[in-house]
Amino acid sequence: MVVNLVSGGIDKSKFIKATKSFAVQKKRQFILYITSGVDDISKIQELYLTHKPDRISIAGGDGTIKMVAEAMEDQNVILGILPAGFTIGLATELDLMRTMVENLFIAFNNEGHEIDSVFINGKRSMHLSDLGLNTVLIKNYEKSDVRGMWGYALQTITTLIHLEEPFLATIEANKKTVEFIARMIVIANA
């Protein structure tokens, strides 16, 4: 189990306790990894290579899910999502906004579904990728000590006060090129 304690600004102890209990019921070994923000991807890879789990439960938001997916990119492992972050768009798209018990049942029993990733300038996106205004908002939020809805609200105000000029964007797709002026572009994998 990979847990991001700071995502969403909510207590993750109930997620840990419930997942451990479910693992014991299913006669599975329970290994817990708490993210630190320092070299998490390689540490998760090391744990995987040591224990070779067939499933990894993730308690966090979209960023935590993306990080674990990147760490497990070349492995055959099912990722079980326990929505526990402020941004849980991917869990919403995958119809995982259910009770914790339902999500644990899915994480431990289902065969899983493959999903596509979008690569933008060599970076993986599991759900949404932004250019412009929202990117600045996320960077401001990550630098802040205030999490959850209040953190986003405070950083939204700060970001709008220091709003940057629009930029020229060029998108090439399906043998067409379109140029336009924008403040924000969102690329969705949903």
C-alpha cells in the first residue's frame, strides 16, 4: 500500500487500517509505504522488486496515482485506487467514488482494466494536464503549507492577482495545425 499522508489534507489512518484488515482477510501480506516527497518512485520500485506484489493499493490523489503508475510502468501489477486526495478526477472517471469497503473490494478482487496515458513533452499524464493558468495555481498550491479546499482557494486568489499575460499556442493533431491565444489549455485523458 502506498499512502500520501498530505494529499487532500485528510487523515489516512482509516485507509491504512481498513486496507490492512482487508489484506489479512484475503490472506495477503501487507506492506505499507508512506510517501515523503523525496525519491518516492525509486523507493516504491525497490519495494516492488523485493516483494513482487500483484496489487498495490494507493491512498492519495491524482498525483499519487500518477507517481505509482510511473514507478510501476514496466511491471505487471494492478493498482487499486482509494480516493483520498483533493484532486481525485481519475477516480471519478473510473467510477471509484464509492465507499471505502467497495473500493477495497474492487482493489483486491477485480482483474483490473488497462487505461491509456498521455505523454506531453516526455511527461506522463494519467488524467489531466494543464498549460498556463492552472499550472501556475498547482505550483503555488504545492509550495503552500495549507492543503485541501482552503489551500486551493487561497492559491486561486494569489494566482489571479499575479495573472500572467496570455500566450500563443500551436496545436498539431490529426494533420491539422491550429494557433490561438490562451491563458490555459487542458489536455484530458478521460
